[in-house]
Amino acid sequence: MWRYPFLNLCFVILILTLLSLQHSATVFGPTAHGWVVTGDDPSEGYVFTLFGESPRSLRVPAEFSDAAALLHSAWRRAMVFNEWLMEYNASQWEIFRASSPAETDLLEARFHITNAEVFTEAMNETDRAIKELDRAATSLKDVQTLVKPTLVLRLTTLSAEITAAEMDERKGDAFSAAPFETIKTDLDHLIAVVRISQT
């Protein structure tokens, strides 16, 4: 996205316009106004009220909240893609300078976990996420014959975490990024141990 300066300028202008509208409504609006939930569920939307009443002409902010939610979702996806791009570049460099085949396989497993996270959170493509989790599990199986026997227990734990994440994907459970972050953190620790043991 950052390669297109004109689109970036349009996006910044849009954000500034929205912030200006929000600021002007709070500064110049009447003092007896507020936001009221339209139903029992807060996700249904909000209606702007003026002196305790919600005139029909002032129901436009409900659509504004939908647009704001859409912008927030797009922003979150852009951040996930941006993080993925940085991790992609870093992982390719680390794979290039890996000191052993075991470290290379662990780095590839971590990269596949990152791909699965992107497919789940930003693209909602569970089939592709499951394939990436399978690739990560395959990389871990390849590592088991290359590392010291003391690290096999850690590899077994990581394999169980990947299998649990894959089961959640197959069920279609919507879960947070915590399982992916846990797996990546555990892989980072194992990669550090493998690097130390090779030196």
C-alpha cells in the first residue's frame, strides 16, 4: 500500500476529514447531546440524541459508525499485511544465514505459522491457513532427526500446539491471535537454543 503515494494521500485526507467532522461535532454541537445504543446489542449501532430525543434527521451517525467499523477493519488488515511483509523479509534473511539445517527448518516452520496467521486474521481463508499449519508441522517433523534428544520434548510440545491450532481452524472457531503468537514465541526460543548449541 505504501508504494502508491496518491492513494496514501487520499487515505490521509479521508482520515483528516473524518477526524475534523468528529471534532467539530463535539466542539460546536449543543451541550445536551449524546449517543444512545439503538438496541440491546451495542453492535447494532448508535443514534445521536439531542435534548433526549433522537430526531429522524439525526440518524445519519449510525451509518457513520458502520463506515468507521469498516475503516477500522481495513486498517487492522493493513497492519497484519504490513507485519507479515516485515516478517517475510526478516525470515528470508535469517534462512539465508542459518547455521544448520535444523535452524533452517525451524525458521521455515515459523514462516508458515506467520502465513497461517495472515490467512486467518486478514483474509479469512481457513483452507489456506490449514495448509500452512500442515507445512509447519512437516518442517517440525524434519527437525526431530536433526536436533539433540534433549530438544525433542520441546518439538513435541510445538507439534501439539500446531495440531490444536489446526483443529480450531477446521472447526471454524474464531479465536484471537494468541495461539499463533504463542507458537511463534516458542519457535523463537527453540531457534535460539539451536543457534547456541551449534556454536
